[in-house]
Amino acid sequence: MKYTFLVIHSVLCLAAGTFPAGAHAGQPHPVQPNATQPSVQRKVDYFFLEGINLKNAGKFDAAYEVFKHCLEIDSTSSATLFELSSFYLQTDAPEKAVACLRKAVACHPDNFTYKLALASIFLNQGMYGEAADAYEELVRAHPGKVELNYYLAEALTRKGDIDEAIRAFDLLEEMAGMSEPLSMQKYRLYMTLEQPEKAFDELKKLAAKYPGDARYIILIGDLYLERKETERAWECYQKACTIDPESPYYTVSMANYYATIGRPDSAEAQIHAALVNEKLDVDIKVGILSRYIQRLQQSSDEMKIANTLFQTLLEQHPEEVELKLFYGMLLVYQKNLEEAHFQFQLATEMEPDNERAWQQLLNLAFQRKEAKEAVRICIKCRELFPEATEYYYYLGVAYYQLQRYQEAIDTYYEGLKVIPESNRSLRSDFYGQIGDIRYQMKQLDEAFAAYEEALKYNERNIPILNNYSYFLSLEKKDLDKAERMSAQCIKAEPNNATYLDTYAWVFFVKGNYMLAKVYIENALRNDTTNSPELLDHYGDILYVTGEREKGLEQWMKAKEAGKNTPTLERKIAEKTYLETPKDEQ
């Protein structure tokens, strides 16, 4: 958890491209708390150091409480505010992290660390205007820190200020020199501005700087091919061939070229020749095939070619486990689940400690609705990978699907014993699963207690907030609390049909029928599943608001969509609203 803002920056860099050469993120140490009186300063210093020691020892809950106590002594302690911001980020409370960092910067406006952390969280939370302003200020104050220009350009790009973003990248290029990531960023921005000639100029500059690298010439050819300028594309590919005739990029591009001009046999022959080329290692061959498959995915008929090519590659390299996994994933895409299972099973037998192979096998078991097979795989994975907590989670899901509810609950409690307290999000999910199962078992008090425990670990766990609020509404308990929790779900995902339905139903149970109608109609507009439950709820709401015929129509639609309960049958037969009994909920 230490210096969370640096983790955020690393993630952003990975998403956007490699740093320019020589760029690195600075890490000045936070300043000491700014208490005014010496006695107060000593207290803050003591507890702040204690908090740091607890955090370093992995006792995050205790550290959090100590840092909060520091703020009770001195609410302007910037170092404490900085530390607390990282806790709030880890517990998915970014607005609290922003508030802490704003205050830390206000108390110490010249502190680079605090301002960089605040700018970073602005960018990560989609507050692009604030991020751009913050980075501009940092660039002015620290002109020697090259990476700040990169972050500024990123913020401007996401803000939609493309011209300014290009200028920021130009300045960065002047400082750090030309590089592929920068040129590619500028290329994309020029394409966004629909200025293809300027975009091509960026690639041509790269090709001129690195004349021995065929990739840039090939990329220019690919862009010409996208624009259906096949003659210019051909010229680029031939030039690239003179530089590096065995380039995998050249092979794929030529295959795409032949496919574009209507010669699919030549395209397949180009790839086949590469796959049987003994000079190319298997990783390069897999790369060639994977890039070609991306193009074939545009047509289900053409995808059959990929299977033939894969068979060629498997014959050449029968011992390559990764190749079998890759082929298995292609077969899943083609919905050939039986053959995919064979490939994944073979991979686990050849390399029993290959976790990716087991994960693919597990995913396939759930996809095929084979809960018993999922149980077998999870139990085996717990033996092979004892530190991996996810297999407790999926084992619980599999037991639940088999209606072995107590075994599912026992599994989740076993998992909680090995999940560290610091992993609050996962612990929250486990308690949420326990709550769902307890409710299914009609153990209402235990279910609601589990939900409360889940929300202690993550008060913004949206699926749990939704389920908890919905079940409270069904039980007609704590309806104000149910409304507050459901409102949080709507705020987080305003177009989620399930959450909108829950919100509508809470209002319905509270007797606020007009709001219930507004939200159930919004739910139906966003529903893509033709949910019978939503249709049934809509019928109930229409009936009690006086639109009885329309309500009856919705009940009939719910039945047609697959809902089959005695109460729904009676509502349709008697043409009247009836409350659903608990044994049908």
C-alpha cells in the first residue's frame, strides 16, 4: 500500500506506453506534520511514526486508526493526510482520498509529492480538467522533470484538448528526444483530428531514424492498406522485405494484403509458409498466427482457416503447452467446447503446475454449467496453489450451483481464514457471498449480519448494496436504509437495469408508486435480457397506479418471458394485484 499514487502512475504509464528514455517518477519524502505547538508536534510525531510502523508490519487496520487519531490531534497534519489518502484508495473511497490530498496540498502547497499524488488521482478518477491544471502547475514548477510533460499530455488527451496534447508531446520530444511511444501517441492524436498526412509524417520520421527496422515501413503499408491504397501498401511491403524478409510483421501484413485484394489462398499460403519455417521459433510463429487470427475474426467462415493453420503448428511443436492453451481459447471462441476441453485438459496433464491451464479449464467448466467438474478443479487447484484464494471463491460458487449451501458457506469461511485483513475488497466479497447463500437458506438474521460485515470491509461494494437493499425490501424491513443503499448503486451505475429495478421496488414497498414507476420504466429501457422479473414488477406498479389493463399486459409478458409462479398465474386469472408470498420470493 505504500505510496499508492506511484502505483497509479505506473498503471497509467503501462496503459499509455513506455516512458521516454530517461524519464522516471520522483519520490520526495512527505514532510513532517505541521502542528503549531511543540507539545502537539511531539504527540503527532509519536503517533505518526507508530502508524508508519504498523503499516510496514502489515497491520493496516491498526495503522488506519492511529493515523485518524493523528488528525484528531492536528487536523492539518499533511503527512497524515497523505498516508490516509492511500488507505482510502485501497478501500475504494476515492472521494475521501481526493479530500485528504486537497487539504495536504493546501497546507503544504510547495510539496511535490502531495501535488503529484493529487494530480494522479484526478487523472485516475476521470477528473481530466483538474488533472491537466495540476500537471501544468507541476511542469512550470519543475521543468527538469521530463515525465511530468508526459502526464500532462495524457491528461489533455483524455480531456479532449487534442491540439494542446500534441503541443505537450512536442515539448516532451524536444526534451527527451524522438522515441517510438511518443511518435505513436502523436500519430493517434493526428488521426483523431482527421489529419492523416501529419499522422503519416510521424511514422515516416521513425522510419527515417531507424532505417534498419522494417516495422515502421510495414506499419505505414498497413495504414495504406486500411485506406484501400493497395499499390502504395505493396510498395511499402516490398521495401520492408528488402530490409527483413523474415519479419513476422511482414508475413502477417502480406497475408492481409492478399486477403484484401481477393486472394485468400495466397494469404493462407503466406502464413502456412511461416509456420513450417524451421528458422522461426515457436513464439514468433504464434505471434504471426495470433495477428492473422485477429483479421480472420471478422468472418466466421474465414475462421475455419485458423484451425487448419493451428493443426499445422501443433504438428510442428507437439510439446508446446502454451500453443495448446492458445488453440483451446480459439476453440472456445468458436464454441467448440468439447475440443477446447480436450486441449486444456491435455495442458494440465503435461504441466500440472501450469495455473493458466487450470484456470482455462475452470472457466470452461462454468461456461458448460458443469458444477461438479468445477468443484473437482477447485479442490485440485487448492492443493496445487495453496496461496491462491480465488479457488475458495469459485469452489463456493460451484457448491452453490449444486445447492450444497452449507458446504459453500463452510468454504467461504475457510477462505476468510487465509485472506489477509489488508485485502478488504476480497473479504467483503466473501461475506457478500455468505449473505446471499444465508438468504437463500431463509436464515435472514445471519444473511443481514453477513452483509453488514461485508460493508464494514468495503462500504462501496455495489453488488452487495443492491442485494442487501432488495432483500430488505422483500422483508419490508429498514426501508429507509434500503433506499439509501439502493441509491448508492444508482449513483455508481445509473444505467444498470437490475439496480434500477431494485430502486423501483424499494419505492414500491414504501408506497411511493410514482417514483417506483419512473425507475421501473428506466430499468426496462436499459434491460437487454427481457427479464420476466422486471416485467412482473412493472405490472404490479402499473396496477396500483390505476393502469390495470396495462398491468395485466405486463404480467402476461412476464409469463411469456419464462416466469411461472402460482401468484403470477392468479394475478393473470383474477386480473388483480396480489402480494408475492415469501416462499415464492
